Amino acid sequence: MSAEKQQVQSVWTRPQRQRREQPALSRDQIVSVALELLDTEGLDALSMRKLGTRLNAGATSMYTYVANKDELFELVVDQVYGEIEVPAADDPADWRAATTRCAHSLRSTFLQHPWIVSVLGEVGVAYLGPNMMRLSNALLGVLEDGGFSLEAADRGVSTVFAYVIGVSTTEAAWLTTVKRSGRAEQELMESLLPAAEQAVQGHPRLRRLYAAQRDADANGARNDGFEDGLQCVLDGLEARSGRGGGAG
């Protein structure tokens, strides 16, 4: 197999095509309109044909900038990563606070663009995008400056991202269900409680848990659960470091 065939195909691994004439479009325009379409109409609504209609352009002119829909998703996902707060710590000892702010920003951004969790595993080498690289490098710096070795910082960044993406995936699915129901989140949660309580009758621990959470605020419970879980992750990173933010 040739080296060319072995190379992973990605918008980040090939040079941009050049146009001789003044372009009527730009890649930024295409990405911006695609993001708007995804946010307003959802994942299933995005097609190169529909995008071309929004841009008053034919598919041929768009293929100058993106070879296919997969490349378009890579670009749009990296655009979303550009909205996430790039972490920084004025004091190296504040690595937990800086990481916490970044994690909350990541979660908030994903919930503003809930379609993203469905495509993260299908966007090729998304980690090569400039916004993702900037975010990852900054978070690595926060942990390394806080006393972690670079290798431990890398594992820490991966762990934090995995936690946030995992929780956000579940939340995005739930919030999509809420939106489709036409009800408020609290109203939908309360309407499901009788069926849920009936389902756990044969499971005493779940029954006690559901009873304790019966009057909980749905949105508040999600926020509290995310924060508690995140602090557990950071506790684990700190414990494995051997000291408060020490070398890994």
C-alpha cells in the first residue's frame, strides 16, 4: 500500500486548494453558515446541497474549500472548540480552579451545540484543528505549571475531556428530548417520575435514591452532579500526583 493511501484523510492533512480568481466564498463563510444550520435545524438538516442554497452557491464552488461533508464537520467542530475558554492560571497553585473553569466552559459550549456529541467520534483527526490545539496546549500548560510532569498533564487533560464529553453527551440527549417534548425540563421530569418510581420498586437502592431526589430541581441537580463529578476527577489527578498538584 502506498504512503499516500496510508495517510489519514483530513482537512488538516492536505493543503488548501487555491483559486485563481477572486473567490465569491471563503472557508470561514461556509463554516459559519454550516454552524448556524446545525444549531437551528439539527444534524440531519445539514447537507452540501442545503448549505449551498443558504450560501447562494453551487456544490462545486464549495468543494474548492472542503472536499466532502466529513471535512466540513472537522472545520465546524474546531470552530466550536474556539468558543471554549482557554484556561490560564495567574498562580501555578490555581491549576484546579483554571481546569474547573475550562471544564465548565467546555460543558456549556457543548450544550449550546448539542449536535456536536454525535459527530465527535467521526471527525477524523479533529485534534489537529488550530482551536483544539490551542485549548489542549493551554490546559497542558496549566497542569505542567502546577507541578505535573508533561506526561501526567497529558493524561490529566485526556481524563478531564473524557469526563466532560461523557457527561455532556448524556445531558445533550436529555435536553434534546426536553426540547422535542415542548415542555420545560422540570415539568417533563415530574411527568416521568410516576413511571420511574414504579420501575424501581424491585430495586431498593434505586428506590431510596429516587425518593430522596423526588423534589429536586432538575437543572440544579444536573449542575451539582457535574460539579461533584468533576471535583472527583480532579481529586484523583491530585492524589496520583503525590502532592497538591505535584509532579506526576
